Amino acid sequence: MERVGVFSFARHSPLFYDGVHATEALDPETRLLSDARQAKWLRNCLHTMTHEIGHMFGIRHCIYYHCLLNGSNGPHDSAGSTFMCPVDLRKLLHALSTVPRNKGEHPCALERYRAMLQVWRAVLREFGGGEGAGE
């Protein structure tokens, strides 16, 4: 399976439609974006990139659940979730099952979500999720 994806950080910039270039928006001298707006920008970029990677694995837009693979109607539409639904996760695991791996080794959704939980806990600790972040 060979697929290519193209992604633009600039198009997701909160100031893109105001004609401000992404490098200007991030310039520490001008401080056009607060830390919170920069974090939201990167969160939106992450969401779109992972959504597009799902398409690269042959997964179409989800019609079953509130899911990472829901379609979007533009830059101000937050249609999907941060995570894949069970239907699309199964599609991803099926796509990954064709990837050569060691004998007896299979993709496991539970291990994947445990690893994701550890990452989210680290992010919350680093970026001030408050007391008990990630618990």
C-alpha cells in the first residue's frame, strides 16, 4: 500500500485568514499569539495530521461514532474526537496486520491505549494540567 499525504501548518494558523504568515504568527518578537492560542493551533494540527494518516491507511470518514476520522467542513469545524472509534481502530489494526512483524507479534489496541495514556499524562504534567493531572 503506497499513499502520500500533504499537510499545511500555515492553513491551521489562527491568523492565516487574516493574511498573517505562519512564521510571523510564531515570531517571539511580535508575540501575535498567546501560549494558549499556539497550543490550540498545534492541537488542531495534530488532529488533522493524524486524521490524514488514517486516510493513508485506507480508512474513510467515519459515520458511526464521534471519531478522529469524522469529516470536517472547514477550519472552524471541530467535527471529530481526538481518538479513533472502535470501528476505525479495528480498520487500522487490520491495515497494520499486513505490516511484517516478528512471529507471534500482533498489534494490540489495549497496549496502544496504555502507551497513549502515558503520553497524555506526561503532556498534562509538562503543560500544567493541575493537581493529579492524568489521574
